[in-house]
Amino acid sequence: MTVDRAERSAGAIRELIVTGRLVPGQRLSEQTVSESLDVSRNTLREAFRILVHEGLLVRRPNAGVAVARPTLADIVDIYRVRRLIEVPVLAAGDPAHPGARMMRDAVDAALAARLGGDWRDIAAANMRFHSGIVALAGSPRLERVHANLSAELRLSFGLLGDDGDFFDGFVDRNAGLLRRFLAGDADGAAADLNRYLTDSERMLQQMVDRAGTAGTPDTVSP
């Protein structure tokens, strides 16, 4: 087993979380996951250890490993860190940076997904949009921090089930924010983003609270 192989396996599992293919509370079978990733059990256990440390997985006595289920307090903290990272990065961003292309591609993908009624693709495009914002900083370390934060955020979205109305409402806001940024008003776009994140946090908290899904016991994966 090598550290690199465990890191790559952790990255693959993290991507499954970000894309919504693993959901909050889902228990993970070592045999199934190791076979799907084509890695040894030892390598997978090290990958699990990495993700437990990141807060994306939890290990319970006599119950194995499961995908973490965020609490309302987690959601508050996730958005606090998002504002600290994304808002100043956008304010200092350059529309000619490759990160702006990531933002444009994500908006286009979200609009196409909305036409097809695919809320999971809309959610994934939204995640890429915000990754594009962070990419404007040109900092691999900041991108790594944000990647883990995005996975935690995706788990928070996963508490909503298939409620696409939440994601659909931010497609046009992403497009408007992008237009303002590309027009050269980075400060105005950053102010829009700050309000956007505040609205998103409030809506997510309210919907999760109504659904009663935060911090509840793990479910067994099918």
C-alpha cells in the first residue's frame, strides 16, 4: 500500500460524495468499495481514515464506516468558511483568469440541466461554479480546502433528498453574478455573492429543519 494510492482512493470517494452518488448516513461496505475502486482492503482503510479525519465519513463501533450526516451547526460553520474564502477571492478576481472560464462552463451546464429537469446535474454544476470562483485565487492549497468544504456542503444538500427547487433557484443568480464579474464589477459581484450565500444558508437550514434529517441516525445503504 502506498500513501498516494490511499490518497487517490480517498479522492475517488470524495468525488462520489460531491456528485451525490453517496448520500448522508449511507453505510459503506469495505468489500464493495474496494472492488469498485480496485484497491486492497488495507489501502481502502487508509482512505477511510483520511475521510474520517476530514469529517466526510464516520466510524461507529460495531457498525463500520458510513457517510457523515451534517448537523445544522455544521451547515452554519460551512457557510461561515465559504464566505471567508469565496467573497474576498471574487472581489480580487480577474475576469481573464481561467477560473472565469470554469464559472462560465458551470453556468452553461446548469442552464442545460435545467432544461432537462435534472436537479442532480444542476447541483453538480453549482458546485463547479463555486470551485471556479476559488480557482481565481490561483492557490492549490486553497482549492484543496475548498474541495473538502464542497464535499461537506454536498452532504448538506443530500439531506434534502430530491428537492430540486432549492438548486433551481440559484441558476439565474449564478448567471447574474457571473455577468457582473465579467463586466468588470468584481466588488459588486462579491457583494452579490455575500448576499447569495446568506440566502442559501438560510434556505438550506429551513429546509433541513423542516425535513428533520440533520443529525439523525445512519441509514443502511441499499
